Amino acid sequence: MATTAGTPGTPSVLRAMNDRAALDLLVAHGPLTRTRIGELTGLSKPTASQLLTRLESAGLVRTKGSESGRPGPNALLYEIEPGAAHVAALAVGHTGISAVVADITGTVVGTARVEAEAVAEDVRGRTAQLVAEAVDGALREAGLGHEQVHGAVIGTPGAIDPHSGELRYAPHLPGWHSRTLHSELADVLGTPVTIENDVNLAAIAEQYEGAAQDHDDYVLAWVDRGVGAAIVLGGTLLRGSTGGAGEIGYMPLPGAPLARGGEGATAGDDGGGGLQSLVSAPAVSALAGGLPLAEALAVEEVRAETARRLATGLAAVVAVVDPELIVLSGRVAQAGGEPLRQQVEAELTGLALPRPLLRISDLRGDPILTGALRSALTQARDTVFDTA
């Protein structure tokens, strides 16, 4: 029986698979010659030539000079066409909204920021406009229009409930709780939008280019103004039935008031109870009599007590999910540095079995924004690189 176009195993599907393999290689390695692409994909020289001609005609690759220094004629180098697509990535926090626009290779071409005052004054109905302001600023810097953006990923505290579509676990962002927010953002930006938990995005950043590379089972513990965790098992983020997996800021611990009264009582804000009331940046500063965070964690007694509290919370996570690795991130982790990591590790040794590796994030820049960009690029490439 003859197969139809699009059936697995047909020439069109095999061509699309080969196209994607070559594009992924160019993303990973940068400019390559036709010969090298053939070697890495296992394709013959004629097939590799046809593939590159096809991708060049589709506007997905371009030539970039030639390879020199070898005997014989110089071979043309091929690379991803940067303008094939652009994406936007945003990070929302209590200090403001940061936005970047990047081309399909991941090169950032525009940045912008809406400062804290505008976010603090945000009310329902203005949220989409504030996001649009941030994206518009990045697009202006890049010299691009909205029609050139193929998708946007927004990192925000809390999580979108998959059943209601409402943002939960972020009481300090009242303007983000509309059930129609997702569609409002897509309309104002003119592109598909994904709203993702900020700590989950920080974990994605660690997996791509940080401390969690080569690990499929790990926990990213975010210890900042808010406290949360991202749990990755088998290389997949654990989200939970309402998107709340990893909201360890709510975790009840000895010495902490209970986080009663629902979401408005705790995580994502400075007050409330649970683990966050013990180890957040404001809590650590309060422990040192109001000293700035870095100064507070330079005091041995404060650092030791913070490590004890943090280890107690992490021990509960370790007992449940048994990760290979825990990555400490956020301002508390960065301010405490290696001395804090060592003390948390020592405390965990007496509290938890098994005992995972423990590392401090060494990512530069905003890990939430980095993760949002990585996520946006993955989504865009899945669409743009599909030549079937």
C-alpha cells in the first residue's frame, strides 16, 4: 500500500527530520561546513548539499565566509539565519519588569525595563499594558516590530492554575490574578505567550548553562525576598495538580508561624509564616538586627542559624524527592556564598539521607530572565525549524 505525505518513513518526513538535525547542530556548534554537517548527521555529500540549499531557500540558514587553513579550496561555512525569528523574554518581580528580545540564535538584540513604581501601582486592567511597555522598549532598541516576534515567555512569582487559568501563590501581584490575563497579554503583544513560574525558569537556566548541567534529577532552591523551589525529575519539571509544586515557602517548620489564611498570608511576600519567614532575605536581615543582607551573612552566628534553618527545610525536600543535586540560588545564596553552602551541607549531613550534591548557582545575570529566554527559544525553534 502506498503511503501518504506526512506518514512516518516517507521522504517528506525524513527530509524534515534531517533538516531539524542540521539546524540543531548549527545552533549547538555555530558555523559548519557542508562536509562537517554531513559527518555529524551521517548524510551523504549530495544529500547534505540538497539540505543546505533547501534551508537557505527557506531563509533558515545563510553562508558565512569560508573555512581556511586546510589544503584545497576553502569550504563555505553555513550558520543559522539570525533573523529567521525573534522571541521576547520577561521577568516580573517586586523591583520591576525586565524584558529582552533575542534572535533565533539566542543573541540578545534589545533590552528594556519598567521600574518598580509602575509595577507597584499596577491594578487589574493595566498589567498587559505594563508588559507591552517593557517589550516595546526592547523592540525599539532592536529596531524590530511586534510582527517579528514569534513568541514570549514571562516569568512571574506564583504559578498559573491549569484548571482556572488564574495566577496563584503571588498575592503581592494583584494585577496578575485575572483569569483572562493570558489572552490579554497575547492580544497586546500580538504573539503566543507563556506564563511560567519564575523559579522553574531559574531551574531551566541552571540545566542549560549552570550548575545543573548533566543532571536530570535536581532541585533549585530559590532563597530571595521570596522562597521557592523547582523540582526536576527525569529531566522534567514537576508542576503539581495546581501548578504549586515546589512552593516550599509555605512549608511549616519548627520556630516558624504557620502560613494560615490561604495564599495571601505568605510565600511571594515578606510576611506570613512557613520556611519563608525564617530564611528569606528580609528574615535574614532581621536576624542580624536589620543589617543589609551581605553584612548580615558575614556575621558567623547569623550565617550558622540561616544555614540550620535552610537545611531543615531542604531535608524535607530531600526525604521526599531524593534529588542528585540541590542548587542554591537567589540573593541569600549569593550573599552567603561558599561559606553558607558549606554550613548548609554540614547541617544536611546530620539531617538527611540520602545526601545530594549541594552547589551555589554561578550564573551571571538574572537566572529567571535567562530561563525565560531559553524557554522562548525552544518553543520558537520547534515551530520555525519544522520544515515538514
